[in-house]
Amino acid sequence: DQANELENKLTDETKKGQIRLKRFHDRLVINIDDKISFDSGSADLKKQILPALDKIKEILGNYPGNLIIIEGHTDNVPIRTKKFSDNWQLSGERALSVLHYFLESKILDPRNFSLAGYGEFQPIVSNDTPENRALNRRVDIVVVPR
């Protein structure tokens, strides 16, 4: 199935810690590591993550009926820059960067995608240490069979 194919094809990226895969009920969550995806305070994708995104894009193209939700998340450290007024905006822009990257190839159907920016409000761990804050800064690609 799709989850097994993703696990098999993304073994190298998983071993390097670039991505994490987890199953949640009928959903598959692909967690992209923030450190290799984006510079601090930026929503521009770094080159290091593109090979993993290309593999994910290829596999998603083999299963065209799924709903794909791209979720942006941040830690709880406030941001205020010329480009981003808050973590809501940063998380949404990061998710949008991944969405645009997936759709620019014209392989995937935009009607199957949804986008969400959660800011700091859905942490996976407490924000009490730098290591934990790093885990909360992420983009999740949630694959929902339909």
C-alpha cells in the first residue's frame, strides 16, 4: 500500500532524520524536519529537502484519489519581521511553499490538496527546551485515503 511504498522509498531520508513517518488511524503523516527545510524565520524551501519532496511527490502521484493536507507548524517563540507578522503567517507560508513545490510539476491534482497553518497551537511536545521547539517547527503532509 501507499504507506509501505513511502516507507520503503524514503528509507534514506528517514535514517538521516530528514523526515519521520507515522500512521494515525487511516492517515499517514509525513513530518518534514524544519532544520533542512527552512532557514530560521523563512518560508523559502532549502535545497537539501527537495530530493525528499520529489520522492514524496512521485509516490503521491501514484495514488491520485487521496486528500493531501499540508500543515505548517511553529514553536512558541514570537516572530515579527517585515515579511511575517506572527507565527500564524509563518506556518501558513511554509505550508504554502511545500504546496507550490508539489503543484509546479503539474503531476498532482490541486483539487486533492488542502492547506493549514497552525502557528504554535498544535505542538507535538512541550516548548520548554530548544530541542523540543525544533521538533514543533515542522511541516506535516497528511495523506487521507478517500
